[in-house]
Amino acid sequence: MLYPVMTMADGTDMVYSDIFHKPNDPTDYIKVSYERVNASGDDFDSMSCVLPNGRMQDVVGFSAGEVQKEEKRLHKVADILIRSAKEKSHANRI
């Protein structure tokens, strides 16, 4: 399931996933994805990052500066997003 975080001033939507685990790794991970309509209006720009320690990946249409800015901002709130995903995952099981 994906949960909305915010829509930025430029129309970029930011969402995050449920908690998931990698094989043989008890660490809680989430995937955070960004998407916006591209400048020509006929497709989407997108990128994603796996937290807690990932880097942006699958970058389409975002500038290097935008990637760097969002990655820095995202890592500042990683713990909050992971905690929120845990709470939502727990609530969905009840």
C-alpha cells in the first residue's frame, strides 16, 4: 500500500510504502516515491529511494540538484516516515 506524504508547490507528489524486509535482514525498510507531470505535460517525472539509508534511484526528469535536495531532505525525516509506516502496517492488521 502507498501512503501520501505531501504534494509540493510544483505539483510533485511524495508517497511511501508499507514496511518491507530484505531476505535475511530484520531492518525495516520503506520505499519513498516522487512523481510529477513533466514539463511538456505528456508524461511523468519520477524517482524513488529506499530508506533508511538508500540513494535516489530510477530518476527520470528530475535535475541532479533536485535529486540532491530531496535526498537530503528525505534522510532528515526517514525515522518519522518509517515509524509512520510501522503504525499504518500495524493498524491495517487489526
